[in-house]
Amino acid sequence: MARSAALVVIAIVAPLTSDAGFIAAAAVAMICVQGLDAVIGARLGNRVKTLGPAATAATNAVALVWLIVVS
């Protein structure tokens, strides 16, 4: 729960700042956590706990690449 709360705060604060480095660091943190959640879901054999976090991590990775290209 604490990890989720911290990521929510980062997700809310990141767009409010104009620092691309902070936004990129927040994206990397979220991608790592969601990727690990997908791995745990796969180990449990639960498709929802695997595909949901994996799709979110992939979407965040695409957004991160877009941020890097645009910046």
C-alpha cells in the first residue's frame, strides 16, 4: 500500500513540474514497479495480475520514449 501511495503522489506531482528529468525518473520508477507486478502475476499464474501491469508498464515505456524524443 505504501508503494502504491508513493507512486500516486509522484504521478500527481510529475505533470505539475516542468522538469523532464523528474518526469522521466517517475516514469522509470512506475515502469519498474509495474513490470515487477507483472512478473509476480505471471508466477502466480493470474492473467489479470500479469496482463494489466504489463500493459500499463508498456504504455508508460512508450510515453517515456515519447518524452525523451520530444525533450
